[in-house]
Amino acid sequence: KRKKTFSGCWTCRSRKVKCDTRKPSCLRCEKSGFTCGGYEIKLRWSNPVKFDKYGNQLSTPHSGDESLANNDQHFQRRTIDFVRFPANSLYETYEDIDRHLAHLHNSNLEKDEIKKLGPFSVFATHEADLRAISQPAPSPPTTVAGDTISRTQNSTPSAEKTIKSTLPSAQVSISNRNLNPSDADLNFFGALPNSAQGNEWLSNELINDALLTVSALNGDTHFLDFFNINDMSNGNNNNNNLQNQNQQQLANQDEMFNLLFHRKEQNYHSDKNFKVIRDNEIQPTTAISLSTPPDSGGTAVSAVAGNKTAQSKNNKNTMNSIMLHAPDGTSKMPSTIMEIIDTTPLPASLAIDKFCIPATALQVNPMTRYLLNYYIEEVADMMTVIPLPKNPWKFIYFPRALMAVGELGSIGKTSHAKNCLLNALLAVSAFNLQSKFTRNSDEMKVYLNLGIQLRQQATIFLKHCLLEDVLNQKYKDVLVAVLSMVTIDIVWGTMSDCKLHLDICEKLIAKKMKIKKKLSSKAKILHRIFSNLKLIQDSTSLDKIGKDEIFLNDSNYKYFIMDHGLSNDNVGSNSDNKNQQMFSNHNTSNNLNDSNYNYITSDKLKDNMISSDAIYGLPNSLILLFSEIVHLVRFKRYHDDENLKIPEFFYKLAKELEFKLSNWKLEWKLYDTNNETSNTTVSEDPQNLENKKFLSKRHEGIYHHVLSFYHGLIIYFHRMVNNVNPMYLQEHVEKVLIHLNLIQAIVENKPANDKNLLIIPLFWQGFIAGSEAMTVFLQNGFKNWGTQISKTGIGSYWVARQIMLEVWRRKNFNEKRNSWCNVIKDWEMNVML
């Protein structure tokens, strides 16, 4: 049966012939001698809509009504000319019109005010009828079903029909029902208008987490009031109520999607005085006004040359100022955290005021003490996979934040780096606390607003820190400040900025290492934290790989794989340390091989011996293997993107890495056995652990974490390097899920007072394996696991979870671009796991 389409030009549609849809005019009209009518939307006048005094729409009168015969004739469709719009106001899609109309419909106008948007306008009269204003606008082209609202973009009629046919007739709760990609649980919540792909959407389960990200990006919480998912999920609501609610939310939904998808990271490089990436001498920076507005509470005031009176007055103002607020005056420290108060002045009879004794003091309010205590007691241990006796977030990050408080209170100033760190730590604590309360409750909003303000403060202080030359600042302070912003990005879900902050950190390290070759033990730990974060970032950020990142060639590839001892010609052995060092110094993320990065090498982990070397719960050998695989994946992706022929040595390296990966053994001894060697094999059944006597429950959790990552790495290697069909990797996908669930079982069954069993696995292996899951059972398993991880309060990872849902949806509809790489590229998002 022939299907009617609506994509042709107006002339071909009126002639009822097939259009070739060439733009701006079709070829068929040109060959036939007709004037092509074009493709823009054309409107005709319709019968006016009338309402009764109660606001109910009146039915259209029958055409046979003699009293309205002449009126009907006047509004006959084909007697009214096309509405003519200016060339700059033409619409290409009905969604554009609906969005403008909905925005105008929701406008609150003052008396006699006129608001215009495109060719449309609305106005309020002197005797405005409030009932008429509150009438619903024509419904936008949305699909409402169950607990989801969908609005597809650039969809063909057949595809739209296919999607609608899957909608459930009964109420469905995604969080309480097994996920089946072929069912309606993967319906759209909404679509980003005018997007290239037009398939951006959000699962209802993830909307609350996404709204927190939008609130952080937007700087306020007004989005929370526009999306009440609980009301949308109420089975008593009918479709009309949901449609009315959606009309009120339409403009806000579009704004929200513009913030979440296709978002470019903020740019610190716009200022020509950005010092981190400059190697030349310090130049005078652009003057930044640090004057204190009357209500700002006091910020630093720069010295001004002048006469003695002016100098004395300026010194007095400087002594009274405290660098508590953002230097540019764009944000302030919340008064519930700290505030500047006036002190009782000295008697006027004492002539000591000429020494400029400060008349202000810093008041540290109880909320500061509460947030800092909460951070050190609860949050810091969440930053590592397992609790550590010497947690870097406790003995490197936290003391510097306390120093910032002390310096602000005692001398009225501290470095921008420490100020950034202080605000960042407080913001992370506030974000974690907001998750403990009911959504949209007053308590939740208090902590959320606090976190947003503190995050803004941290961002501004970091910008001003980067305006100064890193060589003139305390290196570890600056490094900790930048890394703390990465933590904020992960916690708040603002992952688009993660890559930027890691790039800044990389440039900072490179500049410092040019003049300082020997690092302190704390600096080495910070470098290691950065190296691991950069490695995880590079594993999923495969877009726009630069040529300078590709260092493998025919002359040096033999020294790429470290200490594998697999080939007869000893390729990649340690015999040539000079060449191996070349690789470790080429890219910062590969500096795991350098002597500056020391890992655990002991084969047995005792509870009192687990140190900062186990920050991410992975042994050195597995991280080195991960690093080599990531470099090979990026090498291949670069050649594919640039349409370059892949060299023959790539396949040799791939074969050697595959052998090394399949024969990898764990150097940590996590359990005692009588019949096994000291090295743990990885080919065993994860469900058959009766013969293993783990040293403790924590060691058992580490074991499952290591093996879940290992099987995830196998999946990553075979999919990204060997292009293996995921059907042949389902065994490893299942093992990843089993190990992750066993970790969850250990945590859930731990004693309430045992903080040593707080094990928070990396999300990386769950994302890699979950994206390749092909059965409903496995997909549902990874979906439920992601939900459990989000409850830890350290981050919801909603971006990664949404991408997994989109991958499953695309596979269900047999779309070609159905890998997580394609989704990240199509949606222009960044994933930090």
C-alpha cells in the first residue's frame, strides 16, 4: 500500500506527484515548467475558537446553521490566501511554531503590554479576562503516555507511528518494572529543538538527577518547580491533565535540553593573560577591579598611588577588607557559611587608629563547621573505591581548606587556589546532603542552593587563580584546586567541564615539570590521581583526537608494550629503558610508568597496609594494561576519523596486547588457598567462590572490583580494537554484572558501624559492559545496578546511564549508529566515569 508523505514541495503535493525534494526548488517542477511552491510552512485562517464563561471550549457550529452561513463562507479554507511571513521569519518545522506559541501563551503581561515572538504577538487589554488567558493553547505535537512525555524531532511518519505503537495503555513505573528495550519504557521524555539528530531524551528515572545538573549550570533552582515527575506518574492523572502540564513546561523543557545536550565546556582560555599555558615571563595582567561595593562584605582593595592622605585611607580600607567573596563581585559567600561583621571601634580618644587597626572580623557560622565535619567524616571516604588510612582527600585536600579558613580569619586573605578549594569542598558536602532529603522539600532546596552558590564561587576563584603564573604560586595548592573542580563536575553531573579541567591540569603539570624534576610524596599522589582520571577520560572521549597525541610509528612501536615478554624477539621488553621512558613522558596520562608514580607491589594486602596506592582499587599491572589499550584505541580512532590507512604494526601490537590481556594475573593476594599459586587467576567462575578464604570482607570486595574492571577491559579491547561482535562478548558482560552485584551484596550486608566496608566501584566497567548487553535480563541488571550506585550520594552518573538507555533503544530499532561512542558524538556530551 502506498504511503502518503508530506515532505514534498507545495506544487508537487497539489499535483499529487512525487517530489525529488531538492532545495530551494525541486527539479521536477523545473523540468515540468511549473513554479516550485517551496517547502516552508504556510498557514490559513480557521474558524475562531470560542469558550463559555466557565472556560470550556464550545463545539464548532454545524455548517447547516443559516445564521452562520455567511460567516462560515468567509472562513472557507480555500478562499483565504496564504499567510505571508518575512524571509527571516519562515518556519521549517511545526515544532518551531509550537514552541513560540507555547512561550507566548505562558507570558505574564502587564496592562497594555505587547509581546512579540517571530510573526506572532500577544497583548493584554484594559479589561483582560483572566479566564480567557488561562485557556490551554493548541496542544504541541507531543506524545503522552504513562509516566513519559515524548516529542520527536525530524521523524518520518512511519517511524513516529512505530514509536507510538509501543506506548503502554496502562500506567508504567520504570523504576519498578523490568526494563525491556522493546517495550514502552524507552519512550522519549522530550527532544532538543532544532538538533541535528533530534533524538535527545531523558528517562523519567533520571530527570531529577538531570535537573540538579541544570540547576548547577543555570545557577538557580527554578527548574525544579517546573517538572513534577511524581504528578506525571500519578495513575489518577488523565491525558488531558498531562497535556496541560506539558504545555506549561514546554519552554522550560527546551531550555533544559539546551543546557544538557550539545553543550560546550566553559572556556578559561578566552583571557589573553591565562598563565597556565604561557611559558614566557609574567606580563602585567589586565586590571581587575577589586573594590568593595557597599554591600559586598569586603573584598581585597588594590593599592593606589597618591598623596599621603589617600594612601592612608586606602591602607585602612585594605586592612578592613576580607577576601571572602568572588574578586569580580559576581557572587558572594553565602551568609549562612561565613560573613564579615563590624567590630566595636576603639575609643576615639586613643590616637592609635592611624595604624589602620581593622574594624571588621570574619564570622565562621555553624553551617561551615557542620559541612566541613560532614566532609571529613562522610564524604572523603566516598572519593576512593575503598576507605584508606591515608586518604588524599583527608590529608592533602582538607588541611588546605582549613588553612584557607584560618588565613581569611587571621589576615583577611588567602590564595585564590585555597579559596577555590574551600568553596569546592563545601559545595560537595552540600550536594551530598541535599540527596538525603525529599525532592523539592525546603531542606533539600537549602542545601542545593548552598551548593550552587559555593560551586559558582569555586569556579570564579579558579579563573582568577589561572590568571596568575603557576610558577609564582604554591604548586600543590593550584593542583588540588583544579582537581577539586573535577570532583565537583563528577558529583554535580556537569561532565562537559571535566575534560577542560583535566586539560588545564595537564598543562599545569607539564609547565611545572620543565623546571622541577623531583616531586614531594604528596605531589606524586596528586599526579597519580590526575593520571588515573585522565586515563578514564581518554578512554571514552574519542572525539577530536589531535595529531600530537599520536606518537606510535614504525621506529618506536617495539617499545610500546611494557614488560610483557610474549614475543621471541623480546619486543617491548625492559632492555631499552630509554625508549620506554619516551612513551611514559610523551603523554601525561601514560606517566603511570614513570618513577614519579609508585603503586602497590606487595602480593598481599593487609587491612593496615592498604595505602593511597590503592585509591582506585586497581593493581598497577592492570592500570598499565589499561593505559596501553587506551592509547591503541585512540591511535585507531584517529586513523579512522582522518581516513588514514592503519599501519601493519598496529595489528601486531593488538595481537600482543590480546595475549597479554588474556594471560593477566593479579599480583595482589587477597585470599589464602592451599591448592593455588600466589597469583590469582582470572578465568574462574565468579559465582564459585567457596574454595576461597578471603582475608576479610573488604579484600573480597576488592577482588570483585578488580575482576569486574578486568572483564570490562576485555570488552573494551575487543570492541574498540578488534571490532568483535558484542554477541561473542556476552559471557564477559555477564561476569562484570555478577562481580558488581556481589560488591553491592557485601556493602548491603555490612554491619552498620563498619565504615571499612564502604566500597564504591568505578562506574567505568558497568558502563562499558552495560552498553554491550544484548539481553533484557542483562540490560535490566545494569539498569538496577546504576540506580543503586546513584544512591551513594557521590554522583548519579545520569549521563552514562542515559547513554546506555539510548544505546539499547537504538539497538531495539536496528539503527546503525548504536554504540556508546556514536551516542556521545551525536549528543555532543562528555562522559567521566
